[in-house]
Amino acid sequence: MAHNPHAPQGPESHDPAGSTQMFRAFVDEGGPARGAQPAASAGPRIGLIVGVIAAVAIVAAVAWLALA
């Protein structure tokens, strides 16, 4: 295996792009607010319930017409 002079040597590695520091700053900042998540997820859940009820009603109507 060839020796790479540009590879980090030893336990101390330098991040020339600074992406590690930027990621840590984002994580420490907290990212999106976590308190707003449950309120935002209530909308899609209501839509799912309405969709299931509508699908059951359509299937029931088709079955009623087919058997009538």
C-alpha cells in the first residue's frame, strides 16, 4: 500500500473544509424547533382519516349498487 502524504496522520486530524465544525454548530443550534412537530403532524393524520372514511364509503356505495 502506498503512503499518502495528504492523509491525516495520527489521532489528530484537520478538517480543511470546516464541515465538521459547521455540522457541530448546526447540531448545537438545535435545528428545527421540536416543539412545533406534534402540531404539524396533526394535519396529515386528519387527512388520512378522512381519506380512509371516503374510501370505505365509496366501496360501500359500489357494493350497494352492484347488489341492488
